[in-house]
Amino acid sequence: MPTWYDDACFILHYEHQFYRGEYPPPLSGVDPAQVRRLLERIRPDAVQYYAKGSAGLVPFTTRYGNEHPSVMEQPEADVLRVFRDVTRELDIRFVIAYSGLVDFQAADWRSEWQRIGSNYSPYPNRALCPNHGYVDELMLPQLEEILSLYEPDGVWIDGENWTVSPCWCSVCTNEYQMLHGRSAPYDRSDSLWKEWIDFHRDSFQRYVGRVARYLHDRSGDLLYATNAGYATHQPEEVAGLGTLGGGPERLSWDLSPAYSLRQAGLEARFFDSRGLPFDLLTWNQSSARPWAQGRLPALPTYPKTFDHLAQEGSVILANGGRWSVWVTAYSDDSLPEKQHEVVAQTAEFARERAPWCIGTQSDAYVAVLHSSATHRAAGNGLYDPGPSLDRIRGAHQALLELHHPHDVVNEEGLRRNLARYWVIVLPEQIALPPDLDEELTEWVRDGGRLIATGRVSPRILEDIPTFALEDVLGVQWTGRQEPSAHFLYNELPLRIAAPVYHVTLNGAEMVIPLCGTGNEFRPNEWSIPAVTRNTLGEGRGYYLAADFFAYYHRSQYPGLRDFFGAILGDAMPQPPLLTTAPPSVELVLRRKGNATILHWVNHSPGKSLAQNNPFIERVPPSEPFSVTIAVGEEPLEVRLQPEGIEPEWSFSEGALTAFVPPVHLHTALVVTGPERPEAPPGAETEAEAEAEPEAASPVAPAAAPEEPDYPPD
Ligand SMILES: [Zn+2]
């Protein structure tokens, strides 16, 4: 069903948590003229304002007893009414932000609504249990009240999946007892611990579905979002996906206030694969320590420069997302006027780019599998944002820096686009659903290139430890591992200080061996493979015997990325795309109709970020670079957008080569062709059979970087 959100590109989010004792007091500075002046200037597609923050107090007269004391003192000030009226007048959508499972007022009022830990006390974050009375007795009826008072175009619920932890409240333990016929486990050693954890995931999914249906029953065209829902720390399938009104129709998350540029690209790619439109929020302020760390208190936030914000926004827009900018209102609900000068620039920046961003689809030819099964097994079993995601972060970073356009997908996302991918990377996927084996095997047989690292979903078959997909990889796991080793690469031992796994060859060939020392003269080769290559049908399976991607994320050594680049070079001797862009420029490959769109975002910080400096002052332009991409037929038009400039370009044997002048923040190379040929691995052979061989052979290496020198075929 089409909604206003489909065409939106810029959302303005105002933060105000409405705590007690704020000074100047809430509502005392509401100024309709200021709201109108700023919104007329910025013209966002939608504005979000808080109807309830984590304090649990609302800025309007309510039937539910949780109004902020300021409402009594300022009876005629209604900030939500002002925003509703002004946005309606200016044809801007209005979205209510409402804190869901964090509500300190409710936790004080009805302490039994809190999540209870195994020690029978509430958790320190005092989050509420979605199975207890809060949802039915306060949250849903109050949302209904808000709907009838302000008729919002959307509801954005905050304080959601990150609050989920096992709950031993009376309702949860009783319900679990009914479902499983025994009492709730108390610790991880219990054999039913996993079921207990899954019960809480199911409870949260059920809660999301209930809120969605409740809201949609009352307002059919209202958009519902659960903040941070279905981001990388919740890789399971979206609740109610494909059902009418049974789940969110907008995905949304506020990125970290500091160092969020690479996070933006990872979360945007993952959201983009979920089958729903999305936005990501960037705070307009940053801090060297946005949250308290142990005994160190949080440090204040300060405004970001335009360059800083636009760098983050570019990544979001390039990946097909809407950009939301977060501004904190003053305690009295007046708005920080000065900060809106930069916000106005960011809105203009987004609008100029929207035609080449909004409504585009990924044309990436590499997929990184971020399976829900692995995330459950590797993390705490819940919505764990911690180190268990490092394997995905490392794979994302390596592919970003190597300029191989990639998607980040869960099991369902992989299936949806399997035929588009040339290469699938399984970064340390320690659990895979067995029903994926056959599909991946067939995909490799048809010409796909699979690269697996670390433990590949270990399974015990007849007492023998095995990896999933051993037939594809041509190796057999012995069950043994070492805490670290070296990869003998270009005759130099490359230290890998991460678990390394012993496999024996079972059809594959050893590409490079493991060795025991870092001494280039005496590396002490183990005759155990570090990297193997196996041919299966038209395709190949590669195995890297280490927790390679998590290690890349943690160590950041560029040589590891180059090493992975060489393996990709072996897997794709003729990749669909080659560029001389530096690793600090992000490439996003998208399409829209007959246009192939290459987005370039300059990540350069312009100064040292050493010693915890998160503030970007001025982004220096990149070097000029070239790109060669297989496009099939000669393009009708090649332009750099939004500038509208025609770059220097040439076309030869199915490939376009273009020269991109220095990029300041973002530019899109838009190649409009007669029709883009499909070139998935499966279809490749068919296309070759029909078309001229040249048309299917991808890239002329003329303008490309040096050919990978490893390994000889
Ligand atoms: Zn509970």
C-alpha cells in the first residue's frame, strides 16, 4: 500500500524526554510563530515530536494520570497541538514519538509492571515487561487518546528491543509454565535456557504485532515504527511482514552520536534488505563520551558541522534510506534557532539527491549473510548489539574498502535475491538453518562463489564433527583449533591472533597454508590449509580457516583487507566493477528503471580522530578516480548528480569507463542505458549462450587498479 513515507527523503526529529524539574519548565517556551518559521524554511517531509519520553510524563491533559506538572501550570500551551496545526497548514506529516517499554513514571506507579531479574528485583534500566499489564492498561489506551487528540500520520515508539532481557515476573513465569509444562529456568546451565530466551523474543515480536494492529485498527493509514527494531541486533524476520497492518511499515533507528559513519552504511544495507522502507536518524550533535562509561560521566554534546552531518546523511541516502535529523528541543519546548541553520542545509542536501536515492534498489553483486541463527547462537540469544556482531562489521568494512558493492542480508533476504549475487560471504556463521544448505549448494553449482570463514555451522553427524556445506567447500573439519596462527601470504607470514581451525582437504586444493611463526625465513609451515578453493559445477567454494572478519574488525590492520581482496580477485577474475577510488570512499551500487547509479561518499575525516575525537570539521575533497563497470549496451547518458555534469567517459566491449572528479561529500554517477542486462551467476551461462561473448564478459581492465597478483591459477 503506497504511503507518504515512500516519497519522503527528509524527516526532522525533535527530542524532549519531559523530565520532572526541567528548567525553564516544559511548555513555557512554546512559540507557534517560531515553529512555523523554522518548518517553512526547512520543509521536512515529516516532523516527529515526543508525546512521552522515558520519564513517562506527557505534555498534554490526559485521562491516564501521567501528565507533566507543567501541563497544569501552562493550561493553554499544547506543544503537540501547535506542531499538528502548523504541519497540517504546511502540508508536512506529523509523527508522535512515544517511549514504549521505558517509562519511569509507570515503573514507580505500578512496580509489578517492571521486568524482573532472576534475583526477583527489577533490572537497573527499570524497563517494563510487554507481557504484564502496562501495555493494555496504559500504553495502548494512551496511544488511542493521542490518536484522537492529534491525528498523527505516524507513531514512532522508542525504548524498545534493546530493553529486552529475560523476565521472571509472575505473568512471564506463569505463561512459560503453561507453554512448556515446567517452571522457568533460572540460569544458562538449564537445558531449556534457549527456550526461555526464545520465549522473550517471541513475547517482544508479539508485542510489536499487537501495537501495530491496535494502531492500524484505529487509523488505517498511520505508519508505525519500533525504533531500532530489525536492525543488525535483531536479524529475525520483521513481525507481520506481508500481512496488512500486522507489523511496522517503517524501519527506523537513531545512530550513535559519535563515529557512526560506518555504522550508517551497515545498518542502511541491512534495513534495505528487509522488504520495508527505512530511515536512519543522525543526531545533530556529537560528544566524545555520549553515555556514561563506568565511573566516567557522559560528556555534553555539541553541534556537528554541516560536513559532519552530510557525510552521514550521504551514506543513508545512497543506500536508499530516508534521512532523519535529530534536534533536541530546549526544556521549555522552544527550539534551538541557530542549530536550524545547519539543519536547513542538510534538508536541502537531501532534497537535491532524492531523485537518485529514494525508490532505488540495490544492484550489489556480493552478499554478506548475517543469519538470525548465528546471531542467536553467538550473542546472548536476545537482541545483543555486542561483539557477536563484529564478524558482520568486519566483513562490511572490508567490502566497503575494497569497493565490491554488497548487501547485508539475513536468511530470508538472501533467498529473496540469491540469483543477483556473484559472491556470498559467510562470515563466521556458526549456525545456519539446514534448509539453506541445498539452496546454497545449487547456487554454487550454477556458478556462484561462496566464501566461508571460521566455524561453518558445526554439526555432529554420527559422532563426527562436521561443518555445514563441506561438500561445497571440499574440506573436512577435524574438530581441532588453535588460538592463533599465521597465514603464509606473498611469502610473508601474516599474523592472525584469532581462533584458527584445522581442516583436511576433501576435494579442495590448498591455496595457502597455515604456519606457526612470524619469521619469514622459518615460517614453520603446518601443511594445514589457511585458505582452500574447491570447484563445484560452474562455481567455487572458498574456505578461510580463521575467525577472520571479527579479527579484522578488532585489529583494523589494512593488510587483512588486502588479503581478503586477493581471495575475491581469485573468486572473480573479471569482476563487474573496478575502480581506483581510495578505500576511504564508499561505493554504493543501485538501480532505478534503466539507470545504474554509482554513489560515492567521501569518508575522509579531514584530520586526526586520535584520542577519541568524534568531531568532523571539514571534509577535504577526495582524489579524482576512475571506474569501469559492465553495463552491456552503450549508455544513452552519463551524468554526475546532483550537479548534472557529464564526466569524461568511454564505452568499449560492454564496459563503461568514467573519470570521477574529486568528491567532496557525495556524488552519484548516473548511467542511463537502454536496458541493463541481468547478470546473476545462474543466468550468466544462459546469457552467454544467447548474447555475444563480449557482451557478457565484464570488465576491460584498462582503467582498473593493478590485477590482484595472488594466487596463480
Ligand atoms: Zn515479565
